[in-house]
Amino acid sequence: MDQQTETTPAAAGPKPGWNNAARLFALSFLLWLLLTGSLAPAELAAGLLVAAAAATLSHPRITLLTGLRLTPAAPLHLLAYLGVFAAALVRANLDVARRVLSPALPIHPGVVQIRTGLRSELGRLLLANSITLTPGTLTVDVEEDRLLVHWISLPAGADVEAATRAIAEPFERHLSGFLE
């Protein structure tokens, strides 16, 4: 009997291992510290115990963090991404408000396909959510390296490269600094 296995982008990436467990532990412990707001020895011990249990029990099932790059420059890329996202959010809100308040309602909606160089599940998820949270664009589907995006004002003759540059490139440039 010949078995066929389906290969998904997540399956093609790195498998969760103890490196993933260490990331889960660190994030769980950090969350514990933020939620308790205390550095008392009993709180620290309880946090270490809970974080260790959570990481040990869940690391084989949680593959989302495998795309995270932990480098010295990663926090800078994260801050740059947040700044770019905030600026894009303000610009898009003003653009949509202008369109809504205009008597002619200058919209030319359409669906465009864009490509991403992000390989990880987490990278594509964050890119898709960044696009969706920016008014005027909505990610409809994500399939491998392509995202299908509904755009409020699709330029005439927009090709994949032009759409990718306009919609995804500002986010992707910074996301690739801390995500695969």
C-alpha cells in the first residue's frame, strides 16, 4: 500500500523541539512576571514551575514559534515594524476617511494577489494580520507564499510585483528581521 503525505508550509519548516520549549518557557515566565507584578521569591518559584510545566507539555504541539528569530537585532526590527505599522495605520485611516467623506466616493475595489518572502507560519500570519488591520485592505486568503488581498482602490493594471510593493513590502522588510 502506497501512502501519500501532504506537505504543508508548516510541515516543511523546522520541527518544534527543545529550542521551541525554551522560547515557550521564556515567554510564559515573562507573561507570569507581567501578570503578577511581583518579584517575591514565592511568586518567582511558582512562575518558574508553571512556565516549565506549560513549556514541557505544550512544546510538541505549538509550532507557531518556530519561525521566530532571536538575534541581538530582533528587538530593533520589532520596534521598527511597530513604527511602520502605526504610520501605515494612520495613513490608511486618513485615506479611507477622505474616500468616505468625498461626495464622489472614489473607490475602485478589487482583489489582488501578492507574494511574500516570509517562510514561517508566524511571519505570514503577522503579515496577513498587518494588512487586514490597515483600513482599505483585507487579506482574504493565505496560501504558501501568496496572499489574496481585497483592496479598496486597486490601481489600474496593478501586477503582482506592484501590489506587493505597495501593500506588503513596508511590513515585510521589518518582519523579516525577527521572523523567518
